[in-house]
Amino acid sequence: MTEEPSTDVDEGGQTEPAKGDESPENSGTGSAVSPRGTEPAVNRRKRIVGYVELGALALLSLLGAVAVFGAYTGGLSAIDVWIADEYRPIFRTVFNLVVLGLVGIGLSVLLRRRFEY
């Protein structure tokens, strides 16, 4: 005859495994499978790498925004120099739509890579 794991009943009537009976199937951490002490170090390293990646993404986004602003104002100035007065609104609109499209593509690529969609 096999011994069944003990269970605790909470206030809602749901049964849960007793706190001392954590097994690899119901613990969720996998600590019983890996050697003691290695799992927290791996998780900590992954968390630190994730924070560094997010910080680098934020810094590069800020630098990119400054560079895009400079390129954008330079492009508008070039339109003012090279395009006749009556065509400037059309060229500015097309220029803005191209910039918006590039931003959309870039954000889409970054979000897919980051969140693996």
C-alpha cells in the first residue's frame, strides 16, 4: 500500500499539498532536480542580464531619439532649401509619413525580438 501525500484545506475548501511535501512536480522551481544552490544563481544572473538589456535599450532609445530629431530637422531644412515654396507642404507630409513608417517598423522588430511574438 502506497502512502498518499498529505494535503491542507484552505478556507475556500480547495486542497493544496502540505508545505513540507514539495516535490518536483508541484514545487514549480525545479530545485529538487538541479544541485542545491545553483538555481538561485542562474535565476539571479538571468534577471541581471535582463535588467542590463532593458537599461541598454532605454539608453539607446534615448540616443536614437536625439539622432532622429536631428536628422528630422535636417531633412526639413533640406526641403526648405531644395524644394520650391508651393511644393514644401507635400514634401514635408511625405517626409513625415516615411519617418512614421520607419518608426513603426523599428518598434515592431524590437517588440518581436524582446517579447518573442
